[in-house]
Amino acid sequence: MNRPPLTPLTRPARLRPGAKVAVVAPSGPVPGERLDAGLEILRGWDLDPVVLPHARDQHPGFWYLAGTDQDRARDLTEAWCDPSVSAVICARGGYGAQRMVDLLDWTAIRAAGPKIFVGYSDVTALHEAFAVRTGLATLHGPMVGAATFLKDAPTQESLRATLFEPESVRTLGLDTARTMVPGRARGITLGGCVSLLAADLGTPSARPSARGGLLLIEDVGEEDYRLDRILTQLLRSGWLDGVSGIALGSWAECGPYEQVRAVLLDRLGGLGVPVVEELGFGHSETALTMPLGVAAVLDAEARTLTLDEPALR
């Protein structure tokens, strides 16, 4: 099937000093002390963070969820529809976004207009939903209660610069980046946790394909054979047909990297598109903020991703 290529999504406005940002927990519970430490970092940026009522909850029956599906969805909907809120930042990942994504009031969210949305890991399901249901560009970036955000200065600075001075971070990539498959490609950024992208297939929030896209993927805790299965599913479904280029992030707790790399090269190397590895995003010691839904150029020889426009207006 010849599916249409991706097109750029609507970019929200950058933040200004004093902006109000809402913190939500759409997936797993976040330790209170980590959340508090992250809020202090945001306050140090002259932001006004507000924690939604259920962000500190623990589901009464399932230890891996932060509150009930209905409460987590209500928090995110209310945060987005509050006209005084300029950005919504997730507290952590884990698991649970898929359980609540269809409970969000997408009609109200669309009516509220574009805002900044930040998160990664399990939040991939929400990035895809915002792209499909609202046409909004989002930020694959660190979360308020994530350990990397709390301890790594470059991770913090990447998010801060993207939020306030997006023109200063148009070219992305760490020194760790290497060329896996040479070439240069233009496309629209999309992606996140590859296991979540595969799990999204067939759901109301799934895109028909990544055609015309620059796919940014990473994951955590998936052994090499499971990554093989995930990538094979994306290949067999036709979802990767027409992808323009691929940038690989971190593969924390997925086993020895050379084994993981062999799977990635075997499954992705035959697509005939440039591939860069270890670009510097995901569950890594330093995690760059990567805009999703924007036009960019992936240069495998230079090992960089360069945005056509700043991530935010």
C-alpha cells in the first residue's frame, strides 16, 4: 500500500520566564523525593510548576501505575485545558500510558490549542496520540522525576535551551554518535521507545506508516531477541516502508551493546537509508531533548540531526 508521507506538525510557542507548567504522571508512580527535586530544578529556571492532584498517587491494586486510569487521564486533560498552563511535563515513564490514552478528552484538548508536551519512554504512546489526534509537535525529553534529569547537567541544559532558546539547539547529537549506514536524508522526526511503537500498531493512535520520516528509536530492558521481534514486526507490517532515515539512541539494560548492534544492523541495514547510532537520547546518562514532528536532516557522515526550524516558535 502506498501510504502518504509524513508532514510537519504544528509547533507550540516557546516558554517565557514565569511560565506555568503542569506536571502529570500518566504512567508509573514517581518517588516523592525525586519529584520534589525535579520541581526545584524547574523553579530554578524561573518556571512555575504545578503538580496535578493525582501525580503523586499509587494505584490501589497495581503497583506499577500512578493512580487509576481515569484519574491519570483527567489530570492530563485538565492540565492541557487550563488556559494558564503553557507546558505539560511528565513526571516519569514506566507503564500505563496506553491504558489511559483513549480516556483523554481529545476534543477538548484540540480545542485548547497547542502547548508544549514533554516526556519519553512509556510516554511514546502519548507522543503518537498527540501527533495523530491533534497534529501537534512534541518533545521527546527528560521527565521531572527521572534520575537522569536530576543528576546530569547536559540533560538539563538540553531541555532548558529547547524550552526557552530553541534556535540555539538546531543541530543535535553527542560525540558518542557513529555512522552505522552512511548517507544523508531529509524527513519529519518521529519515534521514541521502539517497543511502544510496535505495541501501538492497530490502535486508534497508530500512524499508517513512517513513510517520509526520520525515525528516532531507543529502548530499555529489551533483550536482543525481543528487539529482533519488535523490529521484525515493524518491518512485516509495512510500517517502516518509505522511512527516510533512522537515528538510534540508547539501549540501556538490553544486553551487551555489540549484540544489540548486530540486531539493529541486521534488521535496519537493509532498508537502504542512512542510520546513525548512539546519537544521545533515551535512557542514557545524557539524554538530549529531541523534537518530534519537525522537518530535519539526518547526516550519517556528520553524525548529526539538524532541524529546519527551531523546535518551538
